[in-house]
Amino acid sequence: MRYVYGVTAAILLGGAATTLTLNPVGAQTAQNEPGAIAAATPRPGAPMSFADLAERLQPAVVNISTRQSVQVQQRRLPPGLEEFFRRFGAPIPEGEGDGSVTQRGGSLGSGFIISPDGYIVTNNHVVAPARSDAVVEQITVTLADRTEYEAEVVGRDELSDLAVLKVNADQPLPFVRFGDSTQVRVGDWVVAIGNPFGLGGTVTAGIVSAVHRNIGASLYDRYIQTDASINSGNSGGPMFDLNGNVIGINTALISPTGGNVGIGFAIPAEQVRPVVEALRQGERVRRGYVGVGLQSIDEGVAAALGIDRNRGELIRTVTPGGPADRAGVRQGDVVISVAGQPVTPDQTLAYLVSRQPVGSRVPFELIRDGQRRTVTVTIAERPTEDELARLNNLEPDEPSVPEPGKEDEQSAGQRSTQGSLGLSVQTLTPDIARRLQISEPGLRGVVVAAVDPESDAGQKGIRAGDVILSINQTVTPTPEAAAQVIAAARRAGRNTVLLLVRRGNTPPAFIGVELTRG
């Protein structure tokens, strides 16, 4: 299982399996070939039955299982000591490690055949190692008539959570085609086939509850939401429309218990198809990249910037020398459209950029200092995750907080109480930076020495040891500079200011903080 936690529920990502009844294979036509299931399509309105549709489609859905192994440390007690504890009924303590032993496990998942020569699509997490030190020894695909084939991974893409497998069968296999998920409407009927909780050949039906849903599972969230029962075990299985076309891959669900509560998600076919085509051809999946760190615009940030909350994304960081940097995009810009498409919570900047052709020149409309302007960015190819980590110089270090009264002589007397923010700050000196384990030399800002927990800054998580780099996008190297910016905001009648806050060596983030009354 994979879990992504939300505000009130956990988003459960799990594997699936299916055991079906295989129809005789005749001519090499898709199971959902136009006209083949016309008689099975229910009449407009409430369907009378999904039986004919399910019977036609089930043979193309398969069960996927893996056999995995992991080396674990074997722990033994000295000879005779284990028997001593057992004789007196005492708990047997663990001994020292003196070797390793191989433990084996497995996983279950669904998939569906997309060509008669045995190409299969599923979720990557269905066939991926269950943990970082595990090894997948074998992948088995089971057809509807329980015929088993050993499968090989043709390609996988972790970012989209997709994988393509291949089996070598003695005869052409039943298969299905992708449909056009861009035409899916809220309220449309859908049918899901999979193996929830290991119960093979399970067919569920429901409607499309929402489209373009962002659940925070990845950079490119744009799920189809459905109330068709999707449970642990459905992952990798297809979601069909009433014409029998695959419009999505069942991937996730929101559930406080792990069971279905009527909120399931499928990756839309429009995102699946290009990834699958690239993987089948042995190619790397290419995505657009501009080199920025992004931040959603919450109520506090929107108030500080004087903009609408539900449109645009804030540029938190800009990679030096990257495409955005070369085009003139700056930290603190709010990008409101890419290539004429609005940036919204349902259509994020990362999603829009990822779909732009590599090498294309794309207009970015943004807001800077309250003014709209347009810059043209040349789209690059997204680097690997390891390359991105090196580019961004990401460090996992957590800062330590200076002990009260431990400032050196250089920093003594530089502390200034910012009553307007509910913070006490002082100039960031080399000695304080060293204690905070900040690796960037020459970093300028004010370090938070104390926080009023009842202030808005305290409520929003600012704490001692954080470094405020700027206020209202004005650099604040000293407490006096910070006080001047805050005073200017008050004179302008602004109740909220925008802080750029850095914690240790992690990328900085913008936080909108309400000023205290005074």
C-alpha cells in the first residue's frame, strides 16, 4: 500500500488483482471495437444492466502478482541463553546480528491488455519493490481462464505512476483501447473492473463525481473522481465508459479506514496514452521543465499580494541559469497563465509546463509588484529526480535554535522586537548562521529569536531559528530594515505582509502574516 495523507483523510494507493472468464479469441479485434458492444450499451437514463458490457470487457483485464525478497539481519542469542529465558517464562530478548536471512513477500495488482501481442498497462506501484531494499524477483500475469505468464517490465514512470509490461502468449490475447477522457463529463456513468481485497473479477459501477481533481499525490494530479467502488486492490485496473473505452486507470482513494467511502480516483487516459506510447518504444518520458519552485496561494499570501486566491501560483524559488531564470522570471512572481491556459488549483503550473513540447517558446503571464507582464520561456526537458536534487542543492538538515542569552558580542544589541508581527528578530550573523547549520555563505536576513504563540506568525508555524529574508519582497538584512518595511505597509493601509522565510538549508517559502493591531 502507498498512503498520501490529506487534511481529514488518507489517500490510499494500493495494488489490485482480477480473475475473469475469458471469451474465445477469434479475429484480432479489440474487445471494445466500435459496434462490438452496441447492443450492450444501456439505454439513456438509468442502465437496465451492465452485464453484457462487463462480459465483453472482463477478458482484457488481468491479475498481476509479484514475488519479492529482502535481506534482513538475523539476530541470535548466545548458545543456551534462549533456553534459559524460555524455561522461566521470560520474554526472549533480541541478540546481536551475526548474519542475514532472505524474507519473501509479494503484492497483487490489476492491469489490462492493450494489444493482442501482450502489452499490459498497470500502475508502477503495483510492480515496484515494496521497500527500497526489496528486489522484485518475478512478475506473474494471470488471465481470465487462469492461464499464467511471466511478465517483464518494458518501462516504468514513477512520476505518473505508470508501467508497461509484456507477456509472450501462444495466441493473440483479448485487448481494449483507450478512449477520449477529455470528453468525460461529471455525471457520466463509468464501470471499474479489478480485484479489491483479493476478490477477483469484481465489477463496480458509478458516475464521474469530478474531473481535473488535484489530491496532492504528485506534481501532475488531474484525476477523474468517481463514486464507483475503488478499494485496496483495484490499482492498475481500467475505468470504462459505457462504450467500453478505457478512460482512466484506477489508482487512488480517499478513506479514513482503507475501505471505499465513495471517493476514488483514476488517472485520465489523456495522461496515460503518451506515457504508455513512450514506454512501449523504450523511450524516456519527456516532460517540460522551466526550473522553478512553486507555492500555492493561500488566504494569507493572497491578502498580502492583493490578488485572488484561486488563480495563479507563486514562484518560491528560481533555479539559477534555468529556463525561467534566463527568461526573467523572478522569485515572488505570480504566474497566472501558461500558453494562454489559466493556472488554477485544478490546472497547476507544473501540469501545464509538463505538457509543453520540449524546445518550444511559451508565453508566461505573471503579476509582479501588482502589474501584469508577459515573459517568453523556452521549455527544457525535465531532469531526473537526482539531477533536480543537485540543481536545487537540497539539504535535509533541520536548523538548531540559538540558545537564549548565547549571542556573541557582534550580535548583542542587534535584537529588535517586531511587535507588529509578534516576533523578536536579530541580524543574521556568521556565528548564528553557523549555529543554525546554514551552509550558504553570505546569506542576509533577520533570524527569529522569539515568537508570540498567539500571533498570526506563531499560528502559521514560524518559529525561533527561522530566517526572514524579505518582507513584501524587500530584502531585510537588519531589524531596522524590517521595521521600515512594516511601517510602510501600515501607512499604505495593508493588514497583511508577505514574509520570505527560510528554515535551515531547505528552500524558502512565502508566508502571509497579519499585522497585530496597534
